[in-house]
Amino acid sequence: MCLHTPRCPSAESPDRDAARVVAAHPEQGWSILCNSVLHFDDTGELLPNGEIVHPCRHPAPSS
């Protein structure tokens, strides 16, 4: 449960990535956010309900 003021966005919120990091493991490429979202460095996420949010892949810039 978030104790921050203002409260962190919930895991279901579109801005869930704005929650504070409570445990970071950059050497392994992931962090746990205050809203219990497991956030990966490649922008993928695992939500507390088990839902997978696939990484955002943008097309490579053309030469």
C-alpha cells in the first residue's frame, strides 16, 4: 500500500510507470515499483495480477 504523498498511481492506471521505485536491480534489468509492478529496462512490465505488458518497440529511424 502506497504511503507517498501524493499517492503513486495504481497498477491498473495508464501512468503506472510514475510510481516510485522501491527496489532496483539494474544489473539484472528490473525494478519493483510502489504499486507492485515489476518494470523491466526494455519497457516491459509484469502487473500484480499476472498480466504481461510487452515492451514498446519503436521502428528504427530510416537512414
